Amino acid sequence: MDEKKSMTIPGHENIISAMAQSPVTGMAVASASHDSSVKLWK
């Protein structure tokens, strides 16, 4: 059974289309949204 999870990330005004974790440190995350923005999170 596939479980679908969701979460709210303040800072985007539309659906988040992609997320990626830093392969080097694992401490930073980048998110891209349909509002034409990319955010970097620490």
C-alpha cells in the first residue's frame, strides 16, 4: 500500500513541484514551486 504524505512549507504561494536534499552535507534542502520560485532551506 502506498502512503501519500503532505506537509506545508511557508514561503511558497503555489504547489511545490520538486524538493532535493544536499548530497554533501544533508543540511540544506531546495524546493521549487509552480509560483516560479526556488527556495533554499537550512
